[in-house]
Amino acid sequence: MLSVRTITENPQLVAERLKVKNFEAGSLIDEITGIDSRRRQLKASLDNSQAESNRISKQIGIYFREGKKEEADRAKEQTSLIKEQIKQFGRELAEEEKRLTELVELLPNIPHESVPPGNTPGDNKIVREGGSMPSLGKDALPHWELARRCDIIDFELGNKITGAGFPVYKGKAAKLQRALINFFLDEAVEAGYTEIMPPVLVNEDSAYGTGQLPDKEGQMYHVGEDNLYLIPTAEVPLTNIFRNEIIPADELPRKLTSYTPCFRREAGSYGKDVRGLNRLHQFDKVEIVEIAHPGSSYERLEAMTGYIESLVVKLGLPYRIMLLCGGDMSFHSSKTYDFEVFSAAQKKWLEVSSVSNFETFQSTRMMLRYREKEGKKIHLVHTLNGSALALPRILAALLENNQTPEGIGIPPPLAERCGFDIIGF
């Protein structure tokens, strides 16, 4: 979330920048500023009362030593009144701080100055395009039909076992999934990312730290009895590794990668656009996370984008990289690039990755900081992450774009890992 200091010291600038995200923040910022002013006054009153209480307590000791019992008794009465006042100030201060946090949590992150204005995905800007469009015949099949014909993904069986959005991968599709995971992890490690195998359940503090809580859209699966959450992405446990930590500046950036299953309720997602692998409740993904120095975080964002692009190129998929406009960005992001690959049989672009710089939006919540030199002042880091990559839509595009009369061809980086170069009909 934004820091109170950022909001109260630059209210007009914050309000103007948030308009790029189509968020009118003026009245909310005014309310935050007013509560912060009252909070500061209460804090000053509390500090003054505590100081006065301490002063009188010392004086009581002096009175007793001097044998001035009457003066000491009057001072005790005065101390009792001040202690009640301190309790009252403390209660009021806690209420104001709680309300202040609730209001600040309503403000989205400030978009970077390079983010274009806009309202819909149609306002996003194409940064780069690459790859060759496949030429398929009129009888080309979408991936769900290919999966049925090859008997490699069973959507009905997943529905029987769990429900819609939980497919069962069989035979060569299961091996291909494993090959994709290994390919993405191997590439990430070679690029300098440390592989982590984290839990896929997190507590409230972790979900709050990366901004999944409060869960405004009801997208997280909650284990009520234990008050734990199934992760929507490995970003959550990976970033929280550093929660409440102070990292030496010369150790930045810290680069982590992880494969995990991911879980999203996808409430309200219905219709033809969610058919097959296009939108699932459980899916596999390899994530990359970086903890970066504020002075170099946007260089790291471009480097991460270039790295993810290299993966798509090696898979031979036609792609485009989109710079998201303000209205299409997430609540938490300062700048986001989306990767889309072309699904030839569906004749549509499928989003397969978002790579984002959150600046200090997450690190403010997590108290994640760095220190330039030992003993010097500490500062908030910038956090970044990206999908590298999410498997379902990558698999959908691979199946559709590589279909031939004999079967489905497998790109070389995957064929060498799964042991076959074609899935026959």
C-alpha cells in the first residue's frame, strides 16, 4: 500500500497520478489527511501526558524522601488522573490508526509516469511482436478437441473428481507438463534465479503482505478451520521470505524462482472465453521474483521482460508484449507488461504472463527494507515479479499451433525433456 507520508506530503500529485488508473482519489485523500492530522495530535498529547506522568512519579519519590507525605499524596492523585487520560488517548489513537490503515488500503498503487492513460485492454500499447503465425487448414481444431482426440487431457474426469476448472492431464500431456516446468526452471536457474520450493498454503500475514488480502474480489481459496489460504501465485510465499527483513544493499537484487500449483476461484468467469485450458481454478506456473534497489528496479523490470520473451521465442510461439494502460493495470502495480501468445485454432491472443514492478506497494506492508551501509538509514526496497511462465495457455497454444495431419509436434526444447517429438492422433 502507499505510505501515509507519500499521501499527506504529495496529495495533489497522488490524486493526479491515480487518475491515470481512472481512480478518483480526491475525497479519500482529504479524509486520510484529516485523520492523519488528528492521529498526530493524539500522539503528541499521549507523549506529553506520558512525559508528565514520569516527571510527577519522580517527584513523588523526592517527596517521600523529604518526608512530605501530603504533597506526595496529592501528586499520586494527579498521576492517577493523568494515567486515565493516557488510556483514553491510547484508545482514541488506536481507533484513528485503524481507520487510517483501512482508508489507505483503498488506494491503488501510483502508476509510473510511462504508463499510458486508458480504460480498456484496447488502450494497451504493443511494445514488441515476434514469432511467425502458423498456417493451419480450415479443419484445425481447438486444444480441447485435440486433447480429446489424442486422449491426453480429460476435462470431464476433472469435473467428476473435483469440479469444472480442474482438468486431468494424462500420458503424454502429463509428461509435457513436466517438461514445461523443468524447461522454465532450468532456464530461470541459468539466468541467475535461485530455485525455491515454498509452501502452497500461506497465513494471513503473508497474504496481506503481497496485497492478496483484503480479498476484494473473492478470488482466494480459504481453509477456514486453520485460517490459511491456497496461493494464487508463488509470488506470495517467495516475496514473503523477506518480510520484516533488512537486506544489505550490495546483496540486491535478490532473484528467486519457483514452480507451484496455483489456485484461483475465478468468481464470475463464465462463457466461451473460459473453455478448455483458457481459465482454470488450479494450474501450474513457474514464477520469478526480484527484490530490487529503487534506483535500478525499472532496469530490472526490462531485464525480466527480456528474459520472459526469450522463453516464448525458444518455444516458437508468435507473441506480442503489451504495456498496460492505467485502466487495465492491477490494483497493486506501478507498471506492467503483459505477454500474449497467438492461439491459431481459436484465432485469439491469450495472456500467458504479466511482469510488474510494484515499487514500495508491497514492501510498505511487509516492512521489507535495505540498508546502504551498516548503521546508516534504512529504506524500502522495490518488489517485482512475473510469470515465467503459466502453463495452461502456453500448452493450449502449443497444441493448437503445432497440429499436423499426423498429430501434434513438440518444440525441440521440450522434446528433449519429455522423450517424444509428436503426440499422435
